[in-house]
Amino acid sequence: MISQKIKTTLVVLCICLLQIGGLNAQDKKVERANEEYNKFAFIEAGKLYKNLVDKGNSSLELYTKLGNCYYFNGQYPEAADSYAKVFNSAQSVDSEFYFRYAQALNNVKKYNEAAAVMKKYYAITGKKDLSEDWKEQKLLADIQKESGRYT
């Protein structure tokens, strides 16, 4: 007869092995999504990243790449949502990310938020601050000025 201590040890060992196997499968899914992403197959990569996020993977790299997949396919509301998770994490990201996030916000008519993100972009890159040009009033005035030029 197997003692209680051996049974407990076997159960713990089985649980550990199952978790390691689950992590390995998760790594393979991330690897496959990254392969698609690197081939610029953003629609397929986006589906794979979304699936991983839905199953609980919340790494910032995953959200950044998911946001990029949406951004490069013109799915700006989804891109803005994914980028927001990265932006609000307070971790350091590439300056290009700020620019894309601001554009995604701008496309979903969150002009003042886009201007705030652009202000951070200009601060990081050291470029001339043109974040005022991203505010709603300025954008609408520019659109109005160009309206009626073509029939």
C-alpha cells in the first residue's frame, strides 16, 4: 500500500509536469504568432495573439504586437485598446509606439487623449512639440478649411 506522503508527492509532481507542458504549449503558440507577425501576416498573427490574450497571457510584448496587428490593418478601436494596456503599464516602450497609439486614438475621435500621447512622444524623441495640432479644435478647423475643395 502506498503511503499518504508518496501519494501527495506524486500528485504534486503530476501537477508540476502538467504546468510545464502547458507553458511549453503556450510558448509554441507565441512562437507561431511571432512567425506570422515577422512575415507581415498581421491578420493571422492578430488572431493568434488575440487567442493568447483571451486565454490569459497578458505580456506587454503580446499587447504591443496585437496592437500593431490591428493598427496595420486599420482596426483603430482595437489597436487603441491594446495600446492602452501597454501605455498604462508605465514600462518603457519604443517612441514609435507612442506615435501609433496617438494615431489610433485620433482615428477613434479621442483627440485630446491623442494630443496628450503626442506630447509624451515629442518629449521622448526631442522633436519640436506639435501636440497642439492634434487637439480636436485644431483638427476640425483644418478639415473645415479643406472642405469644399473638391466635388
